Amino acid sequence: MDANLSDDEVPSLVQPGANAKVVNDQGEEIPELVTSADDTPQSKVPITIVTGYLGAGKTTLLNYILTEQHGKKIAVILNEFGDSIDIEKQLTVSDADSTSASPVPFVPLANGCICCSVKDVGVAAIENLMEQSGLFDYILLETTGLADPGNIAPMFWLDDGLGSSIFLDGIVTLVDAKNVLKSLDEGYGDEEKMEKRKNEGHDEHGPLLTTAHLQISHADVILINKTDLVSDEELEKVISRVQSINGLAKIKTTTKSQVPQLEGLVLDLHAYDEVTDADLQFASKGHSHLDPTITTTTITFSSLSRSQVDKFDLFLRTILWEETLPNNTPHSPFEIHRLKARIPLQDGKMLLIQGVRNIYDTNESKAPTDAESQEAKLVLIGRGVDQPAVRESLLATLES
Ligand SMILES: Nc1nc2c(ncn2[C@@H]2O[C@H](COP(=O)(O)OP(=O)(O)OP(=O)(O)O)[C@@H](O)[C@H]2O)c(=O)[nH]1
């Protein structure tokens, strides 16, 4: 495995297993950050982030889970306070502040679950809560309706490589079937957040990027809820639009947030430790560009030689860390929210790559089976990712 550090030297996720190696951006190896074989994700508690626009049905989903018999001890954490601005402040709270927080009252429930509200969704604060409350099989974190999951997910993903007792399993986004198209088109309720993004240097020209876009583009599972409030035709429109934004996510329709099963839809998604052929095949089917702002795009190419692996890595670092294309290729602005790739190598191995915002992680696995595609695929979700220059630049970099 080969993972890289971002400019401020935050280490990437490191999974135990073959040839684990972490390097900084000068290419120097940092062996002490590699997790040991004993420190497997299985011994850690998975955390699913539940997000969704105001009123989409997040609390209804959690209440449903907390009253169902599922045989798991689940800790539900509600990040109830504050608006989007506060959340981002809370994420930067120092460890000292978080761990010295006064005990948080938990509400124990009949089916073994507990529930509590927190202001701080930082990793240290959540670990601290878990220490106070004993052993749990699972953590569900409900964010406020205006949260950007792209800011929250990297904290838990990164921390996995640092010996944390929790690891990120995935992001579930609830979508309100009745109101989502309006939210995507009008950004209703988002003005303050989008102004803040602009001030942070994001390029906010072009079609409107709303919180609803951010929550859909980062999702691993999307539950399109409140289906009782729309006609079949309206629902089809919503599904197509959501799919055109995020072609990687699993999509299910629900009423009153009643998921047909928890496993694979809310729990145990393994969204950050697996890159399956099936996911990428689906994303590659080319859903039409129904949304003007965010799209999923798939770039396919032939298997790589060993010497091309470094070139591919250079391409990723340039697009993710510098938000530009290698070799000064002219391009319009772009912004990548999520990426996945499966790349067969000519020596018979396979590279599996995961990314969220500007962090990515590369694992090497055994050769693809006969049933799996032998074609290399890079799937990008974000703004401006479908411009031809991105694909052309990748192919030129690999041939250079
Ligand atoms: N008709 C209908 N109402 C629903 C459905 N799911 C949830 N609701 C209702 O919609 C309202 C909002 O649901 P919540 O679960 O509180 O939504 P939320 O996403 O937690 O909302 P915020 O915390 O405000 O962001 C509640 O009154 C729910 O009872 C559904 O499928 N159909």
C-alpha cells in the first residue's frame, strides 16, 4: 500500500496488510504511522454519518433504528446544536477541550441502544463519550441539516490510521423527495453557507452549489425519503437527478425513513475500505448530466505498467492538492468531492484507490478475477470533473 501525506502532513488512512507504507510529499517514508496487524478495523467501532437537508427525515431514521430489534448495541449521537458555521468551529476544537468536557447524559433504550446529544463532533469528543458509556458495536452520528459531510468524513477517516478506537464506515444521506429539486435549484436556506465557501476561496462561479449538492455528492448511500408525498413521475425525476450527481452511491426509496434492512444501507457499508467492481461498473454507465453543478464522471484506460503508477499518483496529487491539471493543461475550475478507482497493473496486481476531498488512499490487492473488468477505471464526483481536459490530461500524463 502506498499512501501520501497532504501539504500540512496529515497522514492518510493506513490499512494493515501488504506492504503498508506512508510517505510525505517529499517521498520520505514514515514507518511509525503504519498500523499493526493486531490493530485491525474489526476491533474498532464503525461510525456511520447520517446527513441530509433540513427536515429530510434523519431523526425519523434514527428513531426507527432505536426502536427496532437488531441485536446491536448502537450509540446514537445527535449533533443538534448550532448551524453550519458552528459545526466547522466545533471540528477544530482542541483535544484538551474535548476530553475535558463534562459527562454527557445518555438516554439508555430498551433494545440496548443509547442516545445522546453533543455539540462537538470531533473524534476525541466522540471517543471520550464512548469511554464514558461502555462498549458499543456501532456509532451513528446525525449531523445538523446544514452540515457539509466533506468536512466531517476526513476527520474520522484520517484518525483510523492514527490508532483511533473508531473508524469511518460511510455516509448515509437522507433526501426529501418532495423538496430536493427545489433545494438543488434554488439553494433555499443556504445563502450564509455559500457565502462562507466563497470567502474560503472556493470558486462559486457557474451553477449554484448548494448544501443539498454537497450532501448528495459525498454520500455512500442515499435514502430518498417521503415518497408518499410525490407521484411516481416526480419520484423518477428525483432518482435520475440524484443518480446523475452521484453515480457511486447506493440509492433506496423510503417512507418515514423505514429502510428495508439496516445492514448495507445504514450499517456496515464498508464504503471507505472497499472499492468493488460492481460500484464502478454502475458509475460508468454514463447517467445523463441532469444536474448543472455536480456530476459523476468515469475515465477508463488500459492497465498500467509499474512505471506508470508513479505518473498516475502525480496526476492524483496535482488534481487533489493543487486543483489543477499536470503539464499546465488549460482547464476550467474543478472541485473533487469523492473519487474511487480500480486499476489493474500489468504485473497482475490491482490498485484500489479511495478519496474524499483532497485526501486519498491507495491499496494494492491481488489480481482481478476473470469476472471482473480488466479495464482501469477512475470515477470522480464533483464540479467540473466532466470537462474533456481532465481525461486528456490523465491520458497524456500516463503516456509522458
Ligand atoms: N409525509 C412524510 N413525513 C415524513 C416522512 N419522514 C419523516 N417525515 C416527517 O417530516 C418531519 C421532519 O422529519 P425529521 O426526521 O425530524 O427530519 P430531520 O432531517 O431530522 O430534520 P432536521 O433535524 O430539522 O434537519 C417530521 O415531522 C417527520 O415526521 C415521510 O416519509 N413522509
